[in-house]
Amino acid sequence: MVLGLVVLSGAVGLGIMRGQAAPMQAIAFDEDPALSEQKAVSGGELYVHVLGQVAAPGLYVLDRDARVVDALAAAGGTLEDADLQAVNLARELSDGEQLMVPMIGAVEDTAAGGGAAPIGDGRVDLNNADSAALETLPRIGPALAQRIIDWREKNGRFRSVDDLLAVSGIGEKMLEGLRDLVRV
């Protein structure tokens, strides 16, 4: 028995010593040159700040074509009390986006008439809203909501509420009606 322990200890010690002598090997994250070239052409990656009801909130670097579901996976998945009905898992992400996953019951009731927004000031975030959230705004139907999303996907994040004027179908008068209900 004692002899067996001595032999086992020696083997473990030799394994540790051999491991210390072995050089560290760096493993490249992206070894496919074609993929690297494609990322360079398409802009490569985007940074997304994921917070709320996720296992590991934080800043994540994702592929340019990532969607909300990818960001949630990178953050370790959602917690049991995450309100996934308030999040469009299929929506494409944009660089610099902050993705909030609310707790069940934390989204304000929009049936009462006012704006439509998750948590906070009650306004719809133009850079994160899905079609359903945009459609809660006055005079915004499915087609106009889609044009807002299409503009955002083509041009990147809205920098100011006034950027809505660049969306086909939104003029000065409509913008004034939306100004207090939306944010960027």
C-alpha cells in the first residue's frame, strides 16, 4: 500500500514537472484566413454591453452579424426571472449597443396609452426597439416600424431623435409627435 502511494506520488510529481517544462502554446481564436479577411471587409466585430437578467453581465465582442440570442449566449444565458417576451431574440445587434434583459414584471404596461418602453423613463429606445415596441408609438404601423429598423441596420445607431427625419414616411410633424416618446 505504502509502495503504491510512493509510486503514485512520484508519477504525479513527474507529471507536474513535465508540465512546467512544456512551453505554453497560444491557440489562435480565428485561424481561418478567409474568415479573417471577411471580417476585415465587413467591419469584423461589434461590442455589445449585456446587462439585466443574464448569468454574466458585461461587455462582449461578437461577430458583426450577431443577433440578440448570440449576445445572451455569450453572457451565459438568461436567469430564471428574465422576461424574454420583452426581448426580440432574432434582432440583429449594432456596434456599441446596450442590451437590457428585464426581469419579469419590470416592463411598463403600454396598454394604458403612453409610450412603450422597457424600464427607465418610459420612452422607446430607437436603437434597441423591435417592431412591436415601435408599433406602440402613435402613427407607427408595421411598415413604418420596419423602415425604422431597416434604417438602423443600414446606417447604424440613431445618434439623435432628429435622425428619424431620414426615415421615409417620417416628417417634421410626425417627429414632433414622437419626440417625447422616444430616445437614443
